[in-house]
Amino acid sequence: MDSDEVQVQVMESSLVAPSEATPRRELCLSPLDLVQGHRSHTPTVYLYHRSSYDTETDGFFDVTRLKESMAKALVSFYPLAGRLGIGGNGKTKINCNEEGALFVVARSRHLSVHDIRNMKPSPELRRLLVPAIVEPFSSVIMAIQVTSLKCGGVAIGAAIHHATADAFGALHFFQTWSAISRNGLHAAVDPPFHDRTLLQARSPPAVHPDALAKFSSKLTFLDTMGPTESVVLDISRDQVASVKHLCDGASTFCSISALVWQSVCMVRRLPRDSQARVTFPVNIRRKVRPPLPDHYFGNALIRVCASGAAHDIASEALASIAGRIRGVISEIDDEMVHSAIDYIELMDDRRMSSSRQQDKMTKGSLPETDLYIVSWLGTPMLDADFGWGSPQVMSVAESIRGGFVFLMSSDDGADSGGGVRVLMSMEAQNIKEIERLLYAKLSS
């Protein structure tokens, strides 16, 4: 196979600024934004098949059209056109300065939509389809790469800094950008809400003691766990329904998370009395009182965890394990959310603002006792029609940390009642056995 440089050739690189004047100001980040600062840019890929467009003049993903519609979308999403910086308090901030988002045009004479669909999230996939953010663009918040493929299809790779927005905010931007591209520069779209003071810490901060038992402020990584591998597992609609039935009608997230957690604990053969934990972010937009405004743009997630003796997680009925997860979610209320925010505020600011320490935090894998599950179930992942239909698939481009799992709706765009794709990165020595056991449980 050819090298990455030959497989994908960059044709153009430019900055796209908002098409109209936008507020020029410093946007302070909330504690929930700052705690995501070490995550850097989240890489995602959208794939579009050119099935019904046969000529070179039909405007299929015309670059000029894409730039014009992005410039219009950035009027409302103006923080994405700014730059990250450090404020006087030593914390990360957004300089809303209209400098623009990075826009890369590329082509591949070797890769097709089929080739990319078969690739697992990996550093290679990210190098091929997601623009690298390096000097002089190291403080760029958003970068987009549009790659024309040999089959006539298109891949759109995106890198949006996690301190700026969570998945809900990023998907809202893609909804807006694609709607403007599809319907014209005057398309009716729902504007984002940028006031992050709604999730600032209280004065003085006050942490309820019960909140700390469920809230997980940070993840611990080890660099001694050995090599990791990634796998993509497809769970059909019928299999999801079967697992939910075993879990006494628990949600898709709770049911599939219980299945994955138990399978991983069984294969890892943890000591009986060791404490197994599953940590996951929860959307708190409707947990706070009053609820956050629709289309709040920023991070509105807190990490919580469920735990139990490793022997219990490996041997309990799935309904019991799903109940542990569901129980933690049910306890999240306004007080717990604000206690979590206050706790983050009370943490040492140097840990959040020092890039060297942040990088150290993200290396390696989670301990074998831990699992981290991110759910994109129920999000409008495929609602990004630029005028030529919804993407065939949308996925994270890279998952390199051992112990990380992503739950996503299947390629058919089914809702929470449909199939699920499980993107899993685990220790290489266990990944095949975890896959075999998980599918065996689905067949039993």
C-alpha cells in the first residue's frame, strides 16, 4: 500500500472567516469546558457516496459553495473562528477574533468510500482524513478537510477542540453548516447559545459530600499496560432489543454498557475483591434547574461512575449491572451538577492550564479495573446533508487510549431503538476474546 502522503494529496489550505462581523471579545470557559482542555481536538469523519451524480459539473461538494456556507455558519458559531489563549488568571479562554477556521482541500486517487468504511479508528485514519493542527495554526479551534475520493465520493474530516464544545455542540454546527449549504445562505437555522456563565461555579463554591461518591473529576492513565488494539462491533436492532429485554427494559445505553462492562471484566480476570469501575459522561442540559437554553454551545457534560466488586460484575445478571448504571444516572440532579462544577473550580488551576501536565495525563491506557464509555446514541450524527444526502457513516477517526469505548447508532441512522456500533480500544492481548465473548452473549 502506498504511503499516507501519496494516498491523500493536499491541494489547498486556507482560513475561512465569518461572512459578517461578529462579537470580538474574550470568551471565558466554564469549569466543565476547562476540565476537557487536555482532550485537545476531537477528530471525526463523515463519508458521502456519489451514487447519483455522474458528471464533473453537478456541483457535488463544490469547494466554493462549502466555504461560503461555512462562512455564513460561523457568524452564529463565531467562537469556532477564534483562537485559544491563556487569560490573566492562567486559564484557557477563547479569543473571538474572526481569524477563521482552517479549511483544507485534498484528493485521493487510491481511497474509496468502501476502503474508508472498512478502516478502524486509528492514527492512520486521522492522518489521512483529518487536518493536522500544527504551527502556525496550533491555537486554531476548528479545522476541516474535504477529501475527494477515487470513487467520486467525499470524506469530510473535522477537528474541533473539546474545550470549545461537546458532541452536541459540534453536531449542531454541522447541522447548521449543511443546512445553509443545502438550502442557501438564508436557510432558517436555530442559533447557538453562548453564555457560559450559566455553568460557572457558585460563590463561594460548595461541594455536597454525596456528590463526590459518584462524580469522577479525572481519569487515570498508565503507561505500563502494553499495546492496544481497536475493533468495531456491530450489534443489530434485534440483538439490542434482546439485551434490553434481559436488562428489564433499561435504556439502550445502560443495556449495552452493562454487556460491554461484564464482558471486559470476565476476560480481564480481575482479582475477586478488586473494584471495577465504569465511567461515562452524562449530558446535564436538562438536569440543572432551570434547564439550559436549547442549543447551549459548550461542554454540558459531567463524568460519573458506577462500581462494584470485579467478581460481582463478572457474574451478576445483566439486569443487575444495568441497574447499577441506571441508578447512578437517576441520582444526577441540579445539586450534584453544581457540586461537580464547584469541585472542578476548587482544583489546582495549574493542572488545567499547564499543557505539559495535560499531555502527561492523556498518555497510556486506563487501569485494567476501569472502563470509559462515551455515548453518541440519540444524537443527530447523520443529520449533515449538504445537498447530496446524509452521510453513509459518521465516526470518530481515532481512539488510541486503552479502555475507551464509543457507542454510536448504526450506519442506517436508526434511533435508540435501532442497531448500535461499538468502537472499542482495549489491550491487544484481550481484544479478540472480548469480541468473541460479547457476541457469544448476544447469541445465547
